Amino acid sequence: MFENLVAEAEAVSVDGWDFSWLDGRATEARPSWGYQRLLGERLQHVQAALDLETGGGEVLDGCPSLPRLTAATESWPPNVAKASARLRPRGVAVVATTGVPFRDDVFDLVSSRHPVTTAWSEIARVLRPGGTYFSQQVGPASVFELVEFFLGPQPEEGRNSRHPDHAVKAAAEAGLEVVDLRSESLRTEFSDIGAVVYFLRKVIWMVPGFTAGQYRDELRELHEKIRRDGPFVAHTTRFLIEARKP
């Protein structure tokens, strides 16, 4: 059973940012604020928008209407292809880049869901005066119960590297005013070892360089733990931040 679950999870594609393969195998509570709904509301009232690190374009495409000038960036080639196929029919320019290659003062709204990094000074540069940055981000020590199962206890610096206080400070240093900040801790459950393998293959920064072969012993131990005790429980942290350019 262990070998079959691992092999299945190793074989499935992890392109894009769709986690539907985990349906019935893992659950994650969602933040109460409803990021996609709030983003959709904001997109209805702007003329130019930019979505950074759009993944496969799933979140942006889920918004009912988009402004005439909408652009998105993504750096991972498989996701660029998915985002292009999904968003270009809706008039979105998808740019393959790790940066923010746009002119100053172009966008009324810059958004990003779960960015790996936030280029605060570049975001401030491309925002028009009065424009906003709207983002849902991964918070501190997110799913660290799983991370530490594989990597052992993590230093305090690593546990707090994504604290929302750091984002507030960086926004201020870039000349932006934070107008909304919310944070929640959310229960996450993994019901079988295949779900764990898939998750760590997809969310590559959790256990850098993860392969099922390298962590075979830990995976087998966790498999037995799940069989004995039930789903492996971790806690995801998320924060919502909105910052305005004066």
C-alpha cells in the first residue's frame, strides 16, 4: 500500500496551482475573508491591474470581470503555459518573468496570492498614486509540523521569516500605507502518504529539494503513523495585506 501511494503521487503532474488532486486525501481550512471574492470586487472598480506570480492563472480567472488592461506574471515555464492558455482568451497579457517589467505609475491594482517573495519597491513603482497592493500571503511557520517531521526543529528565524510585521515594515519602507491586515491559523489534515508526497512536490519551498527517494524512511514512518493514529494534522497560517500608494 505504501509503495502504491507514493508511486501514484510521484506520477501525477504538479503543474499549475490547482490542488484538486488532493480532494478526499487532504483538507485545509480556508481563511474567513475570501481572497478571490475580495479580489473580484476590487477588479470591478479599476482600469488597470497586475497579478504577480499568477501560477496557472486559476485565481485571476475565477474573478467574474477583469479590467481592459490586465497583465499577469509567472516564472515557472509549466505554469506560464497554463496561465497563458487560461487567461489570454480573457485579454490578459501573461509575461514570463521573475521581475516586474512595467513602466512607472501604470496600475491601479497589483495583486498576488501566496507570492514566494514580495518586491515591495517594484510594486510601489508600478502603482499609480492612490493605487493599492492586495495580497494573501503565507504566514509564519506555516505547515511547520510537516516541515519539522522531515527536517527536524527549525531555527526561530526561519519560523518567523514570513511574519506579517515584516511585511508591514517593508511596505512602509517602500512608501506604501497598510490599510488592512488580517491573519489566521488554519487546520490542515493529510489523510494518506500520497497526499504528503504530492504536497511536498508541489509546494517546493517547504522541504527544499524534496524527493520521495531521498526521504523514503521518513515517508514510511509517517505512513505508519497515519495508519495508526489517523490524519496527520498541521496548521497553515495566512495573512491578508492591503497597502495603498499615497
